[in-house]
Amino acid sequence: MKNWIHWNYYQDVEVNCICWESFTVNTTVAWPVKVETCYRCHPVFNKEKVIKKVVKGRLEKFLEKQKKIDSMKK
């Protein structure tokens, strides 16, 4: 196998979530990773919604626009 075509693999890279949870993973990214949801705050994993988003994501912005459009149609 050619060694120069494969990505470097880094161990114990820190992952930070907006719910203040941090943990380590093995990945091809060398710097700390920031995520919006993790296994602690995602509703699928913990059966309730714990996270309070500080920043609105694309989906929230889209849904707000759709609500405005629907209200204007009525």
C-alpha cells in the first residue's frame, strides 16, 4: 500500500458540545472539534430535550421563514 495517500490518524482529540459536555475521540482531524449535539443532549439518546440552543441553526431559520410565509398566506 502507498503510505502517502492515507490520512493521518490522531488519537484522543477533544470534542466540545454546546451543552458543555466534552469527550475524546479518535479521528483524522488534529484540532479540537465543536459540535451542536452530542450523546448527552440529543433527544434520541436521552428521551428528553435538555439542550437550549444559543445560536439558531439552518433548520430553525428555515422553519421561521416558513411560518412567516404561511401566516402571510392566511
